[in-house]
Amino acid sequence: MFIIVFLYVSRSVPLKSIEVELEVRDHVATVVSTLTYENKEDKPVEAVFVFPLPGDAAVCHFSAKIGQTQIVAEVKEKQQAREEYDDALSSGQQAFLLEESEQSPDIFTLSVGSLPPGESASIRLEYVTELAVQADDGLRFCLPAVLNPRYQPQGASVQVTSVPASLVPYSLSFSARVSSPRPVSKVESNCSLDPLQHLNTEQTQATVKLAAGHKFDRDVELLIYYKDAHQPTAVVEAGQTTAKTGTLMGDPVVMLSLYPEFPQSVMSSVASCGEFVFLLDRSGSMDCPTDDSMQEATRICSARDTLLLLLKSLPMGCYFNIYSFGDTYEHIFPKSVEYCEKTLEEAVKKVEEMAADLGGTEILESLKHIYSQPCIPNQPRQLFVFTDGEVFNTKEVINLAHSMSHVVVCFSFGIGEGASSALINGLAKEGGGHAQFITGTDRMQPKVMQSLRFALQPAVEDISVTWDLPKGVSVTVLSPPITAVFQGQRSLLYAQLTGQSSEASEGSVMVKYSLAGHPSQSQLHFSLKPAEDTGLTVHRLGARTLIRSLEMEEKDDEAPQDEGVKERVVELSVQSGVSSSYTAFIVVNKGNGEPIEGPLVRRNIPTSSECIFPGTNEKRKPVQFNGGACCMFKTNMDGSSLACLGNVEAPTIKKPPRDPLLQLVSLQKASGYWLLDPALAAALGKTSKEVDKTKPPAEMWATVLALIWLYSFKMDAKEEWELLAMKAVSWLRAQNAPCVAECVEAGKALLGCEVQKDFLGL
């Protein structure tokens, strides 16, 4: 494969440092970023910085400090804000503009205008966000530090300036303070941290800092663990005293966190029907390593291994198909087929041949095709999307998932640093599924298998929410209706409470649903007394939730109604001080009235984007452009600039040796059994002669051996193979053979391990 390259020209960059302070209260985070600019040129400059934020963040404060003067921004309709910014610059005034991308809600543009020679400015940016619950019950916070250049379909307008991590010309400092009603047990990160410091004997408060010298080669990810975490909670926040009663900001707002627990008897069963559609990103960027170790497999290799596990874990009787996309899209079967040995073998063979060779990242057309396919009666469709999320038309993709959520449940997986949180979370949220991110040294398989368990859990239907409040208090729900409930996963509800009651100080909410045909319910009582020291965090998150719902509604409705929805979004954004796609933050510094003289020079602030190709000593960054062409940077030895590589052939990436677990999994048949053959013997670390010393039936002996090996040597990865082991046990039970116990004893002796028959599920 040959690659087109170009030359990066180094310039003076006015952004000098970024300081980030994170405050986590239970499962809500407040992030304050301070960006320091200094103009060392002899002309006035305009600095334009395109950077990532979490896709579900509510940006709620923006201010500028010039000298000793601090000016807080106003939220205004976007076009009006842009005109004020341009007018200020043309008249020689300073202005600062912060706006959300119209294509993707996780990309913002910060424009710092007319910074005179020798002058400094400090920009303060604040946002609030909820922390997502992970498979191991940790809460995930991600500070995006990497913004990969995203594939732009024809007509896209946002431009991103990116450089390899080693050339990012500004520094980052990061500190976090964590507090919760429950003890903070630990904080983990993909980056080097200073030791966790507990601030009290109860260990309910702690601080942690990013170690000095962050290289901008990855997003900063924190995993926060509480003891006895994830209990249902309710927080009532008092309204803003200066806001009018009856408005969102003037009334109290309640945030409810619900964690449904399903009966074990129901969860031990898995569905034997369903249509499972897998959509795999095969764009050029999927050839990057999953982390910055030269020895690790690439994103596409990890995705292939994961698809193998998924295919082997599907139940007999279901239907499936596999699509892949790049500039165009491909499918293994013209339409979904019934899961059997023949179709499984054909799919596995095709998956093993898949490479990151389809060019750009045109995910929208492949999704349109999948959604257009007729559904199979009594086989609910479940879509699994694997991508590094480097697209710009994020909102179009999310709107499509939203419009089809009544027929397709979508599970999404963001692979690698810089995957768009807006795309991955948006697909899952609007598609009624679940989102997962795989970064650094994370293994993709356990996270994906958790989502498959969600997809196979008994259907949760007829979800309803009922409020019981004192007389005189009414509720306006700000969140969209709950459309999906998963075991152990949080459901968040925001609601505005209007009015007062002298009779009672408590309310309750009841969530009812049907689980596997059985009526179930979960009730949470909460005090109407506002919590202390929450500021306006809950109001802003509630406003953000309502704004996103209205923006989605604006896409759904007919054109005559669009303007009315837009006006409501602008009104709500201005009232709450929370950003939207139709508004922007604007600051104009009129100063002493003297205009800034001299021609204005524009400087684009680069963000980090890096991919290290194994087998070389060079750090290179592939960049996707229209039509799928690829560009590549090369860092000079002194790190000062980028040299043109010319047309070069991409280095061959060595395929890592296959994991023994995957080797064994690859040999399992669709119905759950293994064949007794040399390949199985090799996977078990034995010779054919050693495993052949037993009585028939050979398939039963082989299957028992495989189960014993899994339960004895791979218990640390049980969540990856548990579903296919359940299928193997079901097959053994169906044989109704009296020699299973004898096979287990012989297998234990052969493999040199101790495992009880009951432990195997037999």
C-alpha cells in the first residue's frame, strides 16, 4: 500500500499551557480548563483551536482574563455571536468565541481574536458531565487529549490542524478531587498518576494528579471505584434565586439514578432467537495499534478476534450477518442467514481475511443499508458497531439511529485513542443499546461480551415511569423516555419540580416494566429538600438533556416546525447558560477603547493525533481526507519539524501469535461441541496420541476436555468464554450419555488439574 504525504511547516503557536481541574461528586464530574495564550510575534494574532470534549458534556461557563480584567461570556444565537466576533475584530477590539461543531457535538472551536504583540490572555472553560458505568462497576471519566483528523464526506467544512504527540507545543496539567457518600476504594488510569491521597479517615474524599510530562499520545482516562457502589440515589437541587419561578432554572430539579436488579433465575437464561448484525470499520485508521506499544496488535486485528468470539457465542436458532465499511461497504451474506455450522464456517473464513483496506470512514451509507433491510419475524434485530469513530457527520449518523430505534437496538464500541464519544455514546443512547470504549491496553473481548449478554438478556418491555408527589407539586420530565433497561446498568432521569407543598416533604418514582413476560417494578423514595453545595450542576445537566432531546426532535419533525424548535433550544440555552448546536459563547473586550493596530495573523492551534506503526523507529500519523487518500507525517530526529516522506510503502505489520484461548475457541462448532483432532490437541498443549487414549464418542470427550481446560487455565477470562461454554454444556446434556462423569475424571488426569463436575455446569 502506498501513501501520499505532505510537509508540515512549523509556526509560532500562541497557546502555551492547559490546566485542568476535575471535581467528581459521586457519578457527576465538573471540569474546569484554563488555557493560557501568549503572543510572542510582532503582529496581532487570531488563534483558532479546534479541540475535543466529551460528547455529552454540558459546557456552562466561558470567560477571558486579560491583564487584571476578567470578562464572562454570554450565550447568544450562533450567527449573532459570530457577527459580533467579526465586528469586534474588524474594529480593532479583542473578542473570544466558543462554538460547538454543527457536525459533531464533541468538537468545539475556540477563537481568540486580536491578541496584541507581547500580550497574554487566560481562557477559562467549564463543563459538567455524567460518568459512565463500566463492566467492572468502575466509573469512567475521559479527558479527550487526542483529536484524530476525521474522515470528511463531501461537503464537510470543519478543518482540524493536527500534529504527532511529540510536537504538541503546549503543556497539560491535570488534577482531580473525588468525593462520595461511600469510600473511594481506588482510582486507575491509562496515564501515569501521582499516588492517590485520601483526605479523611472515612476515605470518602481523595485527590490525585497526572504525573508531569504527559505526552498527548492518549486521552486521559480515569476509572473511579467506590465501595458498595451503584445504589439508587436521588438529588434535588434548589433553583437559581435570580431566575423566575416556573422556569427550568428557577424551579428545583431532581436527578434520579436507577440501578435495576433482575432475578438471577431470569438472568441465568439467554435468548435463543434474534438477528445479530455486526458492522466493522475497515478504514485505513483501523491499522493503527490499539495502544502505543510496538508489539501490540492493530485495531483491526483485535476487532477480528472479537468477532470470532461473538460468532462462536451466538445461540443456535438465531440469524446473523456481517458488514464492513470504508469508502463503501461490503457484506458477507446478501441478507441475514440462519446460524448453523455451514454459515458459521463461511463467516469465520471471511472475517479472518478482513483488513483495514477500504479507505475512508463512510459509516452512514452502510447504516442506511442495514436499516433498510426487512426485519425477520420474531427475530429482534441487534446491531453491533465497531469503529475508531473518526467521522465528522456524527449528528447525521446519530439521527439515523434515533429514527430506527423502534426496530433496531444498537450496541457501539469505540476503538483506540480519540474515538468520538459523541458518535459511540450517541449511537447506543439513541439506539437503545450500550456503549463501550477500548483504549490503551484494554482487551476488547470482555467489554464486547458484556454487551452480547445484554443483547441476549430477556426482553424488557412496556417500560413506564410513574411519579408520586405531594399535593401542590407537579413534575416536568426533562429526559427522553427510558427505552432500554440492562442488568446492573444505570438509568438517569432529570425532572423539573414546580410548586410547593406544606403536607409532605417526600416524593417517589416507580419504574414498571415487563421482564420475560413477568411484571416487575422498582421504586425509589426521595426527599424534596434540596441538597447543599451542588451549585447548579443538576440544572445544567437537566438543561443539556432537554436541549439534546429538542435538537433530535428538530431533526424528526417537518420543516415548518423546525424553526419553532430551534427558537426553543436557543431560549433554553441562553436561559441555562449551557451550549447547544444553535448557540455560542461570546466575549468582547472593549478595553480602553483604543483599537489594536496592525494586520491580523491567523494561527491554528494543533491538537495531538498519533499512530505508531510497529516494525519501524518512526512515529507516523495517518490522516484520512476526502476520497480516502492517506497522508503520513514523519518526525525529525530533533523533533522540531516534520519532514516529507514522499510516496512510501507502509511497513508490514507482523501478525502476533494467536492467543491459546482464541485458538481453542476457533475450533468450536456452531452447536457447541469440539472435534477430537490434532488442532484441538495442540490448543490443549498435548499430542494427538495423548488425547486419543479414550473411548468414543470422540466429540463428547473433546468437548469435556475443552471445558476442563477453560475452567482450569482461563478462569481470569471467564467473561469472554462463558457464553460459548454454556452452549457446550447444553450440547453435552442433549447427548444424555452416561459416560460424562467418566470423561471428566479422565480429562482431569490428562490435563493435570482439579475441577469438579458441578463446577463445569454438568
